Amino acid sequence: MLPNVIIIEILEHILNSFVKIESLPYFVDRFSLVSKKWNREILPKLRKSDHIYLGGKEDILFTQLQRIAKSGIQYTLKIRLSEPDVDVFYPLIKDNVKTLICDSLTNREIRSYPNLELIDISVYNPGTGIEEIDKEYIFDNNIKMDIFYCHSDSNDPVTQAVLHAPNVQTIFLMCGNFEFKFLNGCQSYATITSFTIYATTLQRLDYITVILENLVMATTIDIDDINFIETDSEMLNKIACKVSTANISKTIENLTLVYKESCHISNSSILNLFAKLPKLQKLSIKITTLIIDYTDPVKSKNFRQLDLVFREIVKTDSTLFLLNSYSQLTAKSLVLSSQLLLDIPNNFWETPLFTKIESLIIESISDKSLSSDTVNIVVSKLPIKSLAFSGIENKYHTFPIQWDSLKLSLLKNKDLTSIHFGTMEVQSCSDLLLLKIPNLKEIIINNLRMDIGSPFLTLVNCLKFHETLEKFHAIQSSYTGYSQLNTVIDILQNNYKLTELILPFAKFKDSDLIIKQQLPILNKILKTNTNISLLNFSDKNIHNNLFQKVLLTCGSALIGFVNPHRTDMIATLGEVTGECAVKSMKNKMMLDPIGREILKDKPRIRQSTFPQNLHLLPKNTFGGAYYQFMNSHGYSADDRQEVRMIEDPDDAYVMQRYREVHDFWHVLAGIETDVQGELAVKWLEMIQTGLPMTAMSSIVGPLRCTWSEQMELYNHMIPWAIKTGRNCKNLMNVRYEDHWEQNLDDFRNYLNFQPYQYQNKKTN
């Protein structure tokens, strides 16, 4: 066991880097016994960025909450008022409750929590208390409200209270017809940022227009499947016109118009939205009929997502080409009905609409509307990473694309990483896997069609030996007569790339009763391949939740301890534990001119990026010393694993950069790469980055050192790492690539970096 002073040093740096402690009660329960100094000086620094829940998935003991309260930690509490233990916990939690989740509430309960920031209420029937809410108190204390309203009898005081609630920021309405008078003078118009009305029957169109006229700061508008008793053939054009002229035209970022019944919208109305909504980033229009009345291109604009889905397209002039209107837009994600891709001129594929696209979903209403040539062009020529065919194949129609020609097109796309099919035959799926598309990582199939005679085992064999696939989801099937556990084990014992595997199994069958004998095998697989995050058993999916993430963390740490050469485990450990620390590292880089430049250019440290004369540089230069270090140990810059488990691209780059500069820090420090040396550098990294992975390595790692190595580590190397890490320049804000030819000692002086002097042995 490490001395308390070292544990404190480690945890101080974790906390100072704003690392999120996922399970606050258990963290406090474990570490409040470290020392009096820890309780008095360090625990109060702890910040909890997400919430503790009373009841539900995370159970918390009264004694644990007592310790948290005594520690002085500033934590946030989200509670459900319906939980039976709320009154018992009240004395400890009243000052920390920021969010109330409820389906009923009273003014007494609202006033009971002096620091309340948000009321999240779901209203299903009378008796929720929302009609008696103290509006003045809500306004005076700046308490926000999120309201979900689903009620069949809408002509009652509850509906009026919902529409007139104070400080509403998000409202979702799904209700029957209500009186027009309820819409007059609503206080919520001034504060709503997100407005959704879904599956609601209204008397006439002006019910919607009066809402749109009065909203002030809404950024999201979703009008989905609304019915009007008094029909108006131009209602969607009028709604689009009202949106483009209302006050919210200056604030809207996301707009959705969906109408399933027979109706139409004109292309000129859609183009007017582009012209009048300057902040629009996502536009989703799914309507029965589109009338093409105007096709002049709109001005260039960057979009996050554009959805244009129609069952029928009517041209007022046969020469009009719809997509010409959108040719200058650039959208990362496109959802288009198949008719829009018909008869596209060859040169049109080079327009901005398609050259910058990353994700394309083709909604096919008619299985005959989409030609093989069109699909082949889409697949082979566009730089799409994600491709989805929705509705192309169903149980009444066969796949309309010529599979042989599609195979060749898929192989030409070097960017494609994800394919999503609505329905697919087992044999076609096997053929797809056998293609070995260069960078394919994900296949999702909503309905895998197979029966008793289908070649399911062929599919299993393809999954067993696929070299790039990481996720395979086949969600439903008409036949599920295979032993699920045996199949899953068979695949995972052979394929170490897969992280998610869903096959269409029914509930456990008699053939699965050997589960007790199979579980040790599955357990071994999960310990060996800690990247697995989702498997399905029976009709339930098992997600890599918080508890499993903790197991993943511990498993990676232990494997890294037993075998430090398992760099995949060490990399996994860094990614699953380092989210908040990475954001802190990125923020520090953003504050530095060189750091900002690195984040902008995202340079990589790879063999291909090194200067050709690196091996000729003198050993006393930084580049020459680095080459000597790497060559003498048989290392390559290309050995560093790619970041896979951090979604944000900037955060992922910061973690990647941290990995790739690790060897530079060894050279600067003059420290070897044995266990003792790696631990010393880990301490340096902990001070510089605050990554929890470095702290965990610092705690567990010394157990692998000899007694004399431990003494030098504790007495000399750790103090050196702490002092150097604190005194030197932020090492993430250094463009090492610009210093190859600089004298190594001069480079160290520039960084204010003091190399380590071994006590019991000499450096290489």
C-alpha cells in the first residue's frame, strides 16, 4: 500500500484537473479515510459534473450521503419526488438539489429546495399541481421548467396551466384539441427555446401560427403529424411562411416539418426558409408531395443535416431539376428520398452538396425508383463514410439493386466505414462481409431475412474472420432457431475486432441450458477483449454501462500491470478514464498560441512525417537523441495506437497527441523504458496532464519494482517528476517537430526542463 502522502498527491492532481468522479458515494466512502489533511483540504475541491440520483439505478446509503455532506463537496443532486426515501434524506440534500423530476408537485416542495434550478415535470392527468404553481416564486428565483404534456382531455384547467406555465424552456405537447383562448397571453412564449407539438388535433391552422408569431427565442421547432379539423390545402406553405417571417426566424437552428396525411409543400417555400433563417443548421421536411415550382440555387451555406423526403414529386415544368436549388449547400448529413436522385447529370456529383457529404440516407418509397447506376455512382464517387438504405428491401419486394455491380462500387469507396440496411437476405449479408471493404467498421440491418434453410452458418463464419468490422447489428429476423450463446462465443473466440455484436435470437431455448458450462468461456473472452461494449442475450441488450465501464477500467489496469507490453490495454485505460482530463488539456492548449496552432493543424508524429535526415543528426541534438533512443529500443512512432473510444474529434486528437509525444518526454528526461522509468514518466505525465490513467499506473506500478528500485522511485524519481512537471512549460503546447536540429540541452533550457540524474545506475 502506498503512503497516504503519495495517495493524496495523486488524488490532488486528479481533482485539480476537474476529472469527473462517476460514482461519488463510493469514492467518498473509500477515500474519506485517507487522512485528516485529505478530508480537510482536498475532498472539498471535488466537483461532481453529473448528478447523484436518489432511487432508480444508483442506490445511495444514508451513511454515504452523510460523509459527502460532511466533506464539504459541492455536488449536484437530481431527485424524483416520488421516491419514498426523499423525506429521510431531506436534511442532508436540501441545499444541493438542483433538479426535481416529477409528475406532480406542490409549492411547498418547490420552496423546500433553496438552490433549485430546474423542474422537469411530466403531465398526464389532472392533479399534478401545475395549475396551482406559484409563478411569481418561479420567476423571482429563476427556476426553469421542462414540460412533457400528454393528455387526451385537453379542454380543462391543466392544459391552460401547461400553456401558461412560467419560465418554460422546453415543452412537448401531445394532446387532443384545446380551445384557442388558451393560446392568448402565454408567459412561456418569452422563454421557450425548444417547442415540439406531436400527434395533436387542432381546430384550424391559426392555432399553430399564433404560437409561431409569439415565440421569441426558440432554437428548435418540431411540428410533427398534426391534424386540422378545418383543412387547408396550403397549410404547410403557410406554416413555412410564418416561420420565415416570425421573430424566431433569427434564432431557429433546428426545424422539423413532418406530415403523414395527404398534403403538399412547394419548393419555393423551402428555399425561402434557407433565405430567411440565418442560423439554421438542421432542416428536416418529410411531406407527402413536393411541388417543384422554382429551382434557382440558394446561396452557399454550411449545414449539419438536411432531410428532404417525399412520396411524390410534381413538376410545374418538366425541365426543372430539384437538386439544382441545393447544389451550393454543404451538408455533413443528407437524408433524401430516392426520387430526388433520379436523372442527375454526371457533372452534378461534383457540386458542394455532394463533395463534402459524410453521411447519406436514401429513403426509398418505391422499390423501382432507384436505379443500379445511380446507387453505384453514389457509393463509388461520393466521399461518404456512412451509407444507409431505408426501405429499399422489405418482405414484399426483393433488393432492387444489381448486387454484382454494387459489390464493385463498394470496393471503390475508401472512405466508407458504416452501412445500414432496412432489410437484407442472409446470403447478401454474407456476400457483403466477404467483399472485405477496406475500412468498413459497422453494419446495421434492421431485419435480417432468413428461414430454416438460410445459410446462417456462412454468415457466422464471415463474422468470425472479418478483419476490420467492429460493430455488427442484425436486430430482427423471421427465424431465430440457433443457439445464441454458442454462436456468440464461436464468433468472439475468433474475432478480436468486434466491440458490438447483435444477432437476431429469440429467448433462451432448451439448447442454451448449458449456459453454466459456457459462462467461464465467455468470461475469459470478455477479460481478453475488453473493447467489447455491447452483446445481446435473450431479447435484452447488455450495454457497457457505468458498472461495466468500471470493470473495463479495472481490467485494463490489471492487464497493463501484469503485462506492460499490452499497449492496447494501456491505451484503453487512458481513453475510458480520461474524458474530463482531456477536455482540461484541450482548454490549456487553447489558451496558448502554439497549442491553438497544434489543435488547428493536428500534426501527427509518424515515420512518414519525419525529416529524411533524422538519422544523420548529431546525437546532441533533440532529433538525433530521439532517433538514437527509438533505434536502440527497437521502437517505431507508428506503434502508437489510434484513439477509438473518444467521440469528439478534437478531444480524440488531444489524447492521440499525448500518446505520440510520450517518447519525446523520455528523451527530454533521459529516463529508461523499464518499469521504474515508465513510472517516473507517468508521474511527470500526471502532473502535466491530470489523466487518471497516469495516476492509476503510479499507484499500481511500483508493485512490479524491486525494493531498491522502489526506494529510488519514492525518494528521488517521484520528487523529481513532481518538481519538473510543475516548473517546466506545458509540454502539450510544444511543437516538437520544429526542434529536431536544436541542441538537446538548449531545448531543455527553453522548456525549463531538468533531466533526471539516476542514483543507482547510469542512463543509456
